[in-house]
Amino acid sequence: MSSSRPYTFDRVVRILASVLLLAGGIWFVNSLRNVLLPFCVACLIAYLLEPAVEFLQRILHLKGRVIPTLLTLAGVSALIILAGHIFVPSIIKEMHQLEHILRASSGSDVPVPFVPDNIIEPIRRWAASLDLSDLLGNARIQSLLNKGTSFVAATVEFLLHTLEWLLTFVYVIFILIDYPSLMAGFRRMVPMKYRPTVYRIEDDLKDNMNRYFRGQILIAGCAAVFYCIGFSIVGIPLAIVLGITVGILYIIPYFQYVTLIPVTLVCLIDSMSGNVRFWPELGQCLIVYAVSQCICDYILTPKIMGKTMGLNPAIILLALSVWGSLLGLIGMIIALPMTTLLLAYYKEYVIGVRTASAGQQQPPHNPDGVSRQPEGKS
């Protein structure tokens, strides 16, 4: 006896109505994407800061979340200001240093061993045509002032973007203050008959995101510090900029190696000025990559994230390509936890192999929609 339901007229109408509602929802969200973007960014920031708020609430023994939220935001703001105070002068100094190196390399005839001249000459011409002082100076501002109307339009656009990010900051405050009640409210919005399935998927998704996303960002921050220190010891131009770029790209698996291209180019330009030799400097940079990668992969990742996702490198690259084509940069960031979750459900429901990621040892669900978790766990 077949267990499939027959496609009656009523069922077909319901399916078509659901498809139309889904398409309308996608169109509505796409139309309001500029308005929804600050809210989505605020939700992401609140999700990342929630453990700090819960920690402060627990150690201060406070029932309310207003003071822990304000303390968390004040601490994060202080860290950002401190980082800017430390790194911005170094970045500006490195930019001026790179300007002098570009001028020296454009007028120099120092050969680079084992690098063909048809590669060196275009780089020399590009270095001669590039003027960083113009980019760092007031030339663009002066051109906007001369155009008048363009300056007014740019000013209005700048103010609107500033208001959007201020609104994001306001969103973050209110979301963090009411974070538990908001999460419980979203769970109560699920119809009763769908709650067991939806709650289980939600718990699995939250576990995967908590285990991977926050841990990967922490590891990326540590990697940025390692690379900044390593490149500074080597002495290449733009060491801080390149180190921070490597750390940001570290959030996406294997993307930190893309920075080998600009690092090689910087080493090549530095060697063309006659200050250093290309291959020894590039070799030291490769040692920085190897040492930092070993520390992150074999020390930090097991300590911070515990078990790895257990995916083959080919599957990781395929997941990055698929999710990146669907959701862009956000899709590449969430590619690994989502792929792991989908594979876990496939193994359980299709193959019949039950895995821990697919819901083992899940907490029981409640009809009111509030998950029973220990205090302080997000």
C-alpha cells in the first residue's frame, strides 16, 4: 500500500498558493534588502556578542541584561578604538614606505634572478604611473568640491549610510537586551505540529554554527596577529595590512592562500628597489605561512573548535563553490556547517546511519517553545 497522498484539487491549490507565497516573500525581501541589511548585520553582531553578555550577566549576578549589554558594547568599542590607535599609524607609515619603494623600483635597473624581464618591465611601468600620495591626499576631495552637484550627492549618500549604521548600532542594543525572549518568541511562532521537526533542525543548526562560526572567527583573529607579527619580522612593506587581510580571509577555509599573490607582488616590488633579494624574502614569507598555519591547524583549532568538520578537502571546495554561488560571501562563510548538517541528515534519513550532528542527545522540547538549556549556554 502506497503511503503517498493523492494530488487532489485542494492539495494542488495549497501547493500553488505556498509556491506563490514563497516567491512573493523572496521578491518582498529582495525589494527591501537595503532596509533589511542593517537589521541582518545587527542580528549577526548580536549573535556574536551574546556569549559575552551572558558571561557578564552571570558573573555580575544581574537579572536584567541592560547593564551587561552596555558593558559588552563599551568593551568592544574600546577594543576597536585601541586597535585603530595601534594599527592605523602603522598602516599609514607602511603606505608611505611603499610609495618610496615604488619610486625607487620604477627608476631602478636591478635584475631579479629567475624572473623574466617581460614580467618585471610591466611592473616597473605600473609603479612609475602609480602615485600613492595623490590617493592619500586631498585630490579626490578637491575634485568633488569642484564638481559641486556630485559633492552634494556624495554628501547626502554618506549621511544616509551613516544613519543606516547608526540604526544598526541601535538594533544591536535592543536585540541583545531582549535576546532570550526574542529567540523564545520565534520558537513559539512555529505551529504546534511542526515544532518537533523545526526545533530539532534549529538546535542542530545552532550547535553547528556555535561550534564552527564563533570558533572560526576567534581562530581568524589569532591568525591575523600571527601573520602581522611574522610579516613585520620579515620586514616586507604593508606587513600589517597583509596580516589583517590574511586573518579576515581565514574565516573562509583555504582562502588565506589567495593572499600569496599580493605578498609575492610586494616582495617583487621590494626587491626591484635593490633593498632586498626577492627569493630569500619570499621564502621567509612562506615560512610565516607554514608556521602560522601549523599553529592554527594543530594547536588552536583542536583547542577552540574541538572536533573538525571531518570533510574531505575536495568536498570543502565544492561546498564553498556551491554555497558561494547561491548566497555570495555569506554562503561561503556558512558553507561548512550547513554542508555538515545536510550530510548528517542524509546519512540518518537516507542511508540510515544516525550521527551526533543529526540530533543525538538533543534536549527535550517543550510546548511553550523555550529550550531547556543550562544557564549561560547560547
